[in-house]
Amino acid sequence: MKKLVFATNNAHKLEEIRAILGDEIEILSLKDIHCDADIPETADTLEGNAALKAEYVYRNYGMDCFADDTGLEVEALGGAPGVYSARYAGSSHDSEANMKKLLAELNGVTNRKAQFRTAICLIEKGEKHLFEGIVKGAIIEARRGNSGFGYDPVFVPEGYAETFAEMGNDEKNKISHRARAVQQLCAYLNRP
Ligand code: IMP
């Protein structure tokens, strides 16, 4: 069976991609290959960070692999927080603080358009391939809902009334940026 490393230890992401890919390809996590490095994400684009992580695994373990990076891009803020989404309000990856800062930045701003964007970098037989998934939507004025993570309570996807945090994971995973990027990757991997 073909083996592919997903440069993550995030159990939800692993479960999501294993469900989409089925039995054809075995997906290994960083833990599965005994990699406990904190791979630096120092690029200034999502694609750059995804490539840094995938290249690290390929260079050090010689295995085909892929990595992802996601950001929330807000139109009125020129695409911010973007690649800095996790650390928007500081280095502590605090979602509450990040949302509070975002709502403060958008206070009085009428253009609430935003999108989540996921970039995936695959390195297969030494060749790099990029995939992308986008979900468009808007930032509301006050948080709603308790499920999900990150900016979910303030993001309403286009065509829906609920925030990602009110929707529940099953529904979110059908339309999310990450699901769309993963579908692109899977279509490539499962090509005839
Ligand atoms: P990562 O690249 O998947 O680690 O995502 C980086 C950051 O983007 C996270 O720390 C969250 O702040 C935000 N983010 C990514 N995906 C989502 C999502 O599905 N909902 C809400 N926030 C997200």
C-alpha cells in the first residue's frame, strides 16, 4: 500500500483525510514516523509554510509527504490576519484573544467579507504540488456558537445563516476550506 506522511499530529485533520482517502493510501502522522520536531513556520505565505513543513519531512525522512497551512483573510484588512491567523493577538495561539482583536479591528467597518484559505503542499517523488481550498463568507459583529475552533464563532459562510461554530463539525467539514483543499489533493492522489 502506498504510504504518505501528513506533517501534522492534529487528530481531527488525520481523521478527516483518512476518511476521504479510504484504504488505498496509508496516511502516517509525524508521531507515526517518530518525528517530534517543532517544524518552523517562518514563511510569509500559507503556501510557503506548507512547503517548509513538507520539505522538512522529505529531507529528513525521505518519504513522500504533504503539509497544510490555513489562514483567515479579511478583505477590509488587506488579507490579514492571513498567514498570521494563529498568532494574531500574540504568540500564545489564544483564539478568544484573536477574535477579540479581529472584532475590534472591524469595529464600524461595513465591508465584512472574509475567506478561509487552506494551502496544501505535496512532495511526491521529489516533486512539489500545491492545492488550495477556499470558503468565502463574512465576519459577524459578535461571536455565536460553541463548536469548532479558532475563528469559527465569528465566521458565517456564504449562503448560510449560522456561524461555523453553530453548524457542528459534520456540516462544516462538508464545505470547509480544509475539506476543499483535501478533496483537491485526494483527486490528484486517486487519479487513474
Ligand atoms: P492551521 O494552519 O490549520 O494550524 O490554522 C492556523 C490558524 O487559522 C488556526 O490557529 C486558527 O486560528 C485558524 N483556523 C484554521 N482553520 C480554521 C477553521 O476551520 N476555523 C476557524 N479558524 C481556523
